[in-house]
Amino acid sequence: MIDFERQQVTHDPELDAKLRAKVDELDSRALAEYAHTLNLFPPGWADGANPPISLAWPADDFDSDGVLIWDTAKAPDEE
């Protein structure tokens, strides 16, 4: 189960919009690198964790735009 509150990249609508503007242009790891330029870092980042960013939907909420999350469940070689 995804902890959307903890893993959401940002709750700031302006920063979220900047990230979403790049979703179709960058892969998940490049999007994470772009997030770093906006001073956005994943939980545990100081411990060396650097997960990609994915778009996810809370259960039964597929009509929304989804939530950009730090995808800590992805293997390092997945994009």
C-alpha cells in the first residue's frame, strides 16, 4: 500500500505543476533529478535513497490526475 502522504513529491500546487509539465518529456529518473533542482527530495534522501518519480492513483480514484510520488518500490533498473 502506498503511503501517499509520505511519498508525495510535493503538496505545493506550483511545484506540482512544474513537475507535471515535464512528465511527458522526461523519464522517471530524469524527473526526479529535475525535482532536485526545485529543492524537492525523497524521504530518506540523506541516507542515499534516490528513487524515481511515478504517477500513482489512490484506490478507486482513477478519475483524478493522480499523484506524483517518490517510487520507493521500483527496482534501480526500472524506468
